[in-house]
Amino acid sequence: MATIRDVSKLANVSVATVSRVINQSGYVNEVTEKAVRQAMETLSYVPSDMARSLAGKKSATIALIVPDILNPFFPELARAVEDAAHQLGYTVILCNSDHDPEKERNYFGMLKNKRIDGIIVASYTIHPQQLLELQRQSIAAVVIDNHFPSHPILALQSKNREGAVMAVRHLLDRGCTTIAHISGPLEILPSRERLLGYELVMREHGMFAPSLIAEGDFHVEGGYRAMQELLKLHPDIDGVFAGNDLMAIGALKALYIAGKAVPQDVKLIGFDGIALATVVPELSTIAQPIAEMGKLATHYLMRQIRNEPVECKTHELDVRLLVRQSTTD
Amino acid sequence: MATIRDVSKLANVSVATVSRVINQSGYVNEVTEKAVRQAMETLSYVPSDMARSLAGKKSATIALIVPDILNPFFPELARAVEDAAHQLGYTVILCNSDHDPEKERNYFGMLKNKRIDGIIVASYTIHPQQLLELQRQSIAAVVIDNHFPSHPILALQSKNREGAVMAVRHLLDRGCTTIAHISGPLEILPSRERLLGYELVMREHGMFAPSLIAEGDFHVEGGYRAMQELLKLHPDIDGVFAGNDLMAIGALKALYIAGKAVPQDVKLIGFDGIALATVVPELSTIAQPIAEMGKLATHYLMRQIRNEPVECKTHELDVRLLVRQSTTD
DNA sequence: TTGAAAGCGGTACCAA
DNA sequence: TTGGTACCGCTTTCAA
């Protein structure tokens, strides 16, 4: 591999000059520049990211921290982030936090050490202090699906509450009168927001009852169990709003086994809009703009990295109601 | 952040000595070592990966190239790779190749440049030359789901043909007599292997007919279309072996729409054993040990990185038949 | 057993 | 506009 020195020799200039044309910084004569570029070309020279980052520049690497890439929501996010990053010449390090603060700290250490330029955090367990700490080390950070209103941290979030409202209203429109909710883990902010949206509409219609709510785990299994419990308490349930699509799938299974036909007996709607909601019957859902979130997060991150002005607030994204078979007779 | 020089000063030794204790290389007096460790401790010193890799050591980073992390097979693989790597102090860069040779080359360039220690390639479009080229730059490589018998490249593969045989035999056992196959893209090796396994058994039983085979794309959509075509030609199909689970889900939808009950009218089996085959009815499948593949690949890669002896051949992994609802009355 | 010093491949400041 | 050169933080001969 050719080095900057090889280039400088071939072009008969100093390394400083070569560095200048590489970075388009400082003055450099057109003729000289041409010569340098020529030399780079013939040596098929590529500056070493390693060396650049050591010398204080950026590493052209960002990290994406997700709870678990196995959850189908995150591959979609990862894909969008990776695409956007790659387009900008960045490389993405993937981290699975498993909601484990210990593991998270561990990652943060590794990443700091690697002089990562920035981090996108889609893990619910981080503490705002950790992000601020990063920023102090001039590592940019963007948070997804969480927010820290009292800290200068850029966050991205779907309109969870509004989405929940849309979901429940949709079930009401379809004629449901006994609507249950399978919530996500309540220590997770979006779960609480969705629950709140549900509660809001139910109270509006005088239909609210705590026993219509069961807490799941954002996984198929938890949705399944929650649905079973709910059916035990309320065999007359005719509408279910699940806090995410995976739990909706679990609920679907439970309903199927209980002999309830979807959507004839029970209408079911999820949240997220993950691609694999391609089950039979197809799942109605509140779709988050996952890909857009990833793209936006990456762009905001880049802005921070380049010290361009960005508002460090929570940016909210619109969700859409996707009506499919599970709520349509 | 403390540097090696800070440590050396505090411990009253040279940086060389500190380096020695860090790397456990060369001789160093016990007392001195203790002092150095003490100093590292009090400064909570962590050596910079950047600097180390620049100085010629390893970057403690590997890359995983997949066609598309959106395909549920790959998150499982990625998760296993990341876990194994993380445990060994390595960081994983994720790349989506999209089967695009151009993009692949691009990634290879970036990765070489970043002095990545090794690459796990689960992309079907790479050329063996590219891998050899890497090895020449002393970047380790392991290939998944592909193999290059005539090159010294370490590969990992499931027993695709055997798996296909198991699948078809299972359908026969269940009493199927008209068994169709939805194959993956035939330019992909595992697709061909699975097709071969299917063909083998069908011929054995004098049931083979080319029109019972339709080519899909490894995605839900392609499985759906292929199933529709097959039904047109053979309304009497009573068994389907799909080349992967996603296509099986597509087939399931097509069957459902065509009014065929699964498993009563048609028995259906997939391949891969991805977690989200949790549709209703649950899909029978030939499960690949995806997590194990990821783990093994990572370990083999590490071996190569550390110049430990490894056989650069294709290692084959066993698959298992998972009987679930889609083939059980 | 230890230390001095020459890189690794760049960046950037200061002179020329 | 250019070039010289001192780093960035660590590894690794080579001598002492």
C-alpha cells in the first residue's frame, strides 16, 4: 500500500502539500495539485483511516447500539443507518446491548477507545449522563426511541401516543367495544406512551378498565401469554391493540388457539410496521417510519460530527395507520 | 485519557517496558511489572486501539458482510458473530452487500484501509480471488454458505443437500404424492444444493417432474408468486418444499388465498429455521444451526488472525428436521 | 531486564 | 504556495 510519502516523492512535493490536496485545506497551486492527484492515481493511493484518526482526524466510523438485532425492528433500523453511513463513507459498528448496563458500559469503553466519531443509541437502558460524557470526549450521539428533555441530547422518536390513539380509534371505528391492550415493558418509554394513548381514548369513551391491560415483553412469547391472560379475564374481548407487532403475532397465535377468528371475532392491531408482519391474516398496524428514523439519525449524527448546527432536542416523527386484514372483515 | 507515556512516567520506567507488560511480551521484572500495573490502574489507562493498529498490531475489529440484514437469517448470524467477537474483545463492522459486486469491492477497499483483522463473508457474490487478495494483505477471511473447493479458503456450510432430502422424505412420510419445490435463486450455491436433494428423492420415487419446480428469490414475495404458478400447473399439489422459510411464508399466503388448507390439503416445509417462522400455522422446517455457524465462523476467524493452525477447507454442519404444524394434521 | 529511538501514516503549525 | 517537522500513541529492534 502506497503511503503519503510515496506520493509526495513521486509528485516532487512535501507530504504537507499532499495532505493539503487530500483534505482540500489550505492553498495549493493548481498545477501542483494536478501533479499530486496524478501521483495518487498512479500509485492508487488511499489515505489510511487509522493514521488519520491517530493524527486527530475522524475515524469515519460510527456505532449503532441496539438492544438485540434479533428483534425485527432493529435490522430495519440498522439497514437504514448503514446505508446512509456508507453513502457518506462511514462504516458502522454493531452492538447488542441486551438491556444490560454492564455490557453497555463495556461497549462505551471500547468505542471511546476506538475514537468512534459518533454513536446512535437505540437502547432503552442508557443513562443521559453516559451520553453527555461521550459528548465531552467529542463523540457525537443521537438517541432513538427515548428522550431526555432536560438534557442537551438529540433524540428521535415516533409519535407513540398519537399512534396509539389512532390504533384504538380504528378499532372503535370497526365496531369494537371491548378493547384490550398488550403493553410493552413499562420501564420503556415508548411502551408507556402507547399505553397512555390507549388509556386516553378508552377513557374518552368510558370503556377504560385496568383489567383490559396486560404487560408483555415486546416479544412473540409475551404477547401470547398476555393474550391468554386477557382472554381468561375477558372472554368477550373483540379488539386488541398490541404494543408492537411481535406481541401482536403472539396474540394472534393465542387467539387462534382459543378458537377466536381474526378479524371476525376479534380485531387485532399492532405497532411498528415491521416487514415480517406478513403473517396470515396480515396484521394491521401503526407503522413507524423506521427507515427514515435510521436515515435521519445518521444525518443528524453527521451534522454533529461536522460541528454543523443542530438542535439538540427531541424530533418527533409521524406514524401511519396501516389497515390490513386483521381489522377488516 | 492517559497515554502510555503518562504511565511510564508515573511508574518511572520507559514506555517500552510499559508496552511489554501490556502485551506480556519480553522479559520484565516482577517488581517493575507490579509498579507498572499499579500506575495503569491509578491512571485507569486503556491502550488506544488506534495507535496499536497503526503501529502494526491488530485493530481488534472484524467485519461481517451479509447480502441484507433485513433477511431474518442474517440478524441471527450477526447476533452470534457479534456475541462471539465481543467476548473476545473484538468489534464488528456490519456491511450489506446487496449482492452488488460494485458495493462489495467498495467495502473491501474500506475494510482493507481500516486494517480490519478479518472478514466473515456471507454474501454469495464474492469471488474467491477477492478473498485470496485479502489474505495476501494478511486479513483473515471465513466464508459462510458458499465454498471454493479449489482454493485455500475456510468455508462453513450446512448440509444443504441432506437437509433437502430430509425435507422431502418427511413430506413423503406424511403421505404427500405430488410434491413441489420452490427453489432459491439458482445462481446461489445453497439453492442448487437444496434443489439437488429434492430432485434426488423425487427421482428415487419416480415422482420427478420439472414442472413441479419453480424458482423463487428467497423472499416472501417470490415464494408467493412461485406458489401461484405451481398451483396453476398442478392444482393437485399436496406437498411443498420451499428453499427457505421466507418463501415458505409466501407460499403459505398463496395457498391460503387459493383456499388450500395447510396442512390438511397441502403440507408445507421450509428451510433455515429462522425464529420468525412463528406464523400460524407454525412452519415445519429444516433448521440450520445459524447461531452455531456464526460462533464457529468467528472462532475460525480468530484462529487465522492469531496464526493458529486451521484447516482451510469447507466445514459442514448438520441440519435438523423441525416438525411443526404445517406438516402435521 | 530495561531504555532509546525509529517507525506506522497522517495532520498541522511555523517558516521560508 | 510550499516545505520542514513535531506530534498522535504505541510497538519493536538494538544496545546497554
